[in-house]
Amino acid sequence: MSTAAIDSFSEARPARAQSALGETIFRTLCFSAATLLMAALAGVVVSLAIGGWPAFHKFGLGFITSTAWNPVTEEYGAAGPIVGTIVTSILALLIALPLALGVSIFLVEFCPKRIARPIAIAVELLAGIPSIVYGMWGLFVLAPWFATHVQLPILMDFDSNSLIGRIFSGVPNGANIFTASLILAIMILPYMAAVFRELLLTVPSQVREAAYGLGSTSFEVVAKVMLPYVGKGTVGVIMLGLGRALGETMAVTFIIGNSHGFPHSLFDSGSTIASTIANEFAEATSDMHTAALIALGLVLFVLTFAVLATARALLAGQKN
């Protein structure tokens, strides 16, 4: 071996060693970040489980199935807030889903290109409005208007014993399950529309143009080509919107009425898990009251985690 070759090999060895050291440090930092995140998640779960154990231990399954919530007698049941959380989230999703799909389809398929991007940015900015602003708007604007122009006419026009009367019965003050669902729908709408838009943009233009070339109408292209192409991702976005609605706190607290029983109609007062915790945690003077609220937090964590885990699985399937 020549002297030049030996010198070149000697210079390459420190460079390779330095590169290997940098790679090891990089891998270690990434592993540490992932481990720290998992440790934080585990810490949250363990803290909620330990803090809520006295409530689970005392009430057992009755904590999930009972609607009793009386700090004076130390009786606590999470059924009312759980049902309120699920009902408001599902109603919000039913309201927001068609609107979000319509906005995203318009931006991708029909909106002129020069204004599509500014409108999309405006939609994304709506997702950044603080929830307390939505709550204050709902309390001072939506609730009075809704009580005057929707609730009162319905209560006056329909018999309280009829099916419609029972569905829409309640105190006409604007603070109820339905208006809380409207607020949630407004909050998750821009988020869902933005993600739907990104999904629809993944549809190859050649596929859409081929459908138009075969004589398909715009509706047929959207319904039979674009939506099936992003089918699993669409379900994933729906689940993500549901998870966002499940955990909302301040906006719902302002306008849901904060009643712990089962809601018997769409215009009845109710509560959610998050609103119950926000309303009562600062006033929880007994250990059992605090434990019940922490147990509610654990129930909400499990619900939200299950929804988001399902969404991640569905989105991963879409990428594949």
C-alpha cells in the first residue's frame, strides 16, 4: 500500500469515528425525548388513578352509573357528566361534519385558485380563537337570541306532551345541551375543514381529470372518486374532531347550564366532565369531593385517549 493511501485511510478513521459518535448522541437524544414523553403520559395516568382511587373504592361501578352529585352528603356519580359529554360531542360532530366537508370541497374543487389559499388560511386562523371567547359569545349573544327566537316559539307552538314538545322541552334561557353543542360545532368546524382540505389535496389531479373526461359531474367526482380515495382518512378526521369536542371546557361551561342529572331533552340543562371539573375543583373542600373530580378527569382521559388512538390507527391506514 502506498504512503498516500495510508495517509488517506488514517485521516478517514477519525472522521468516521466522529460521525459515529454524533449518530450515537443523536439517537440517544431522540430516545430520551420519546421516553420523557411516555413517562409524562404515564405520570398523568398514575396521578389521576391515585387521586381518584378513593372515589372508585367507595362507590365502585356506581360512580359511573349514578347521577347523584351532592357534596353535602358526599354522594358522587359521574353518569350525568359522562352522558352530557358524549351527547354534546356527538351533536357537535353531526352539525360540524357536513359543513366542514362542504367548506373543504369548495376550497379544493370550486373556489378560484387565487382566493382559495387566503380563505384556507382564514379558516385555519379560526381554530386558534381561545375557547373562552367562544364561551362569552355564546353566553351573551347566542343564548339570549336562541331563547327568544328558537326556544320560546317552539314551546308556544307545540304541546308539551307531544313528541316534539318532549324533545325540545326545557327552560327558555338559552343555556342547554343544544346551544352547547352549537358552540362546540363552531369550534371544531375550522379544525375539521382544514384537515379535510389537506386530505382532499392528496387526491391526484390525474384521477379527478380522468373522471371528468369520462363525463362525470362534479358531484359524482366528489362522491365517487375523491371521498372514497380519502375514506380512511375521513373517518380519522371525524374521530379527531370528536376527541377535540370531548375535552372542551370553558366554552361549554359558560352555556350548558351545569346540571348534574341526565338531560331529558335537547333544550334541557346538563353538564360535561370538563365543565364539572372547571366549576367545582376550586370549591372542593373535602377529600372525597376532590377525589371524585380527579376520578372524572381519569374517565375523560380514557375517553379522549380511546378516540385519538382510534384516529391515529385510521390515519396510519390511510397513509398505507
